[in-house]
Amino acid sequence: MSLARFFIGLGMFFCAIVVFPRSADAGFLYGQVEVNTKDHRPLGDLSGVVVYLKEVNGNKGFSPAKGRLSMASENMRFNPEILPVLEGSSVVFPNNEDMIHNAFSVSDAKKFDFGRYGFGEENSALFDKPGPVTVYCKIHPRMTGYILVLENPFFTMTDEKGNYTLKGVPIGNYKAVAWFPFGESQEKKADLTQGEKAEVDFSLVKLRNSNPRKNPAEKKR
């Protein structure tokens, strides 16, 4: 091999290093969330806890992924009951059962009232302010849904055993939060600078079965 070809090949090698980032530039968090009652009894089903990172890259430059986000009225409940979304996302509220329903919220992060709507009808709302949003039905007081509007897309939910995995996280130091609507959230440090994975476990206490209901004036369609 000539000396000129050697240096050309060496230059291409270093260019390749610059162009293609190492897989270590992203890692993942994993762990378990335990939830106990006020009298220290563990819950059987630990699904529905949202685990998210409080801030990533200054929470700038993120836009909602394409796809339909839905909180449906069906079987006399909102499905899903708990829905985390990225700020700027729209959520559709379809009525999937043969009865009149309503969906409304008076939360600071989002206020809306769709009035009454029947089977096969749907409404939508844009969630453009971060924070928790509690959704009610005026007609059926037991129906309650919870939307958590977040400032970056690094969030996930626990399974029935309380396990979670949050993938594709840029290497760095973060504050991870475990949130659910029935008690106080918990915040912990998450250090992804020492490797490509970090374990962060949480322990929550369930203080209530639902959030206090607030009824606005009836809106007619």
C-alpha cells in the first residue's frame, strides 16, 4: 500500500468516527415502583404509575409524535384511566358505548367542556400547558380520567408488577419522577454518566381513591 493511500484511508476512518455516534450516547433507566396504602399494605396491581424525567436538554426542541391519542368513554369509565402525553399533543375523546356521555376538566393545565355527546361521536382537545389534568363526566360521577402533560418525551408507565424501562435517554444526570393521581409524587436522582443503564426505584403511598370532583355549569350542545 502506498503512503498516500494509507493517509487517505486513515482520514476516512476518523471521519467515520465523527459521523457515526457511539451507541453509548444513549442509555436507559429501569426499576420498580412500589405502592402501599396509608396503613402500609402493598397494592396488588402496580400499573398506571408514570415515570418521567423532569428535564432533558432544557425541554426544548421536542414535538409530539404522529399518531392518535385517545381517552374513550366505554364500559362506564374513561379508557385509559391514566394517560401521559407530551406538551402540544391533541387527545381525542370518543364515546364508544350506546349512552350519552360528557367529558370536562377545570384543571389549571387545561379547561374544557364538551357537553353531551352520543355513541360514535368524539371531541378533541389540545394540551399545550404542562401539568396534571383531571377529566370528569357530568352524567356519570364515578367516571374519572387523568392526563399528565409533560415537557419532554422521556416518560413511560409501570406494568402490573411495578416494573418500568425508559429507553433512549441521552447520557447525563437527571431528576426522575414517579407520579400517580392518588398520592404524592416522588423525585430521585438518575445518574447515567457512569454507564449505559441506571436503576432507580420508587416507593409511593396511595392516599385517596379519586380526586375531588368539581362541576362547572352545564353546557348545552
